Amino acid sequence: MTWSVIWSSRSVRQLKKLDKKQVRRIRDAVLEITENPFIAVRKLSDSVFFRMRVGDFRIIMDLKQGKMIIFIVEVDHR
């Protein structure tokens, strides 16, 4: 069963500032983890959020396990 991906309005705004090649890399990396997100993410210390690195970018996400939703909170340059 695959997880659904929801992008926050903040993350969409951040992606619009990047060039198309970087956006494609980030999008592809997120779509790759929809089968099992726990193999590629790490939990942020003292937080409910998880992180994943794609090149020089860090993707902050919330994994809602009961509903199988990957909620992308923020995409930011490291």
C-alpha cells in the first residue's frame, strides 16, 4: 500500500523559487519513498517531524502513520 503525499502551501512556495531541475529531483525523491518512507527519512531530535536530504536540500515532513500520509512541511536549502 502506498502513502499519499500532501505538500503544504509553504513548501510549494519554496519549490517555486527553485529551478526546474532541482524541483524534479526533490519531487522524484519524495515519490520514491511512498512505498515505505521509513527507509529514507530520519526523525528530527525533540520533534514530531522527519527529515530527508536530497542533494543540498532538506525536506521536513510529518508522517501520519494512521492515515498513511506524507505531509511535506518545508523544503529548504541546507
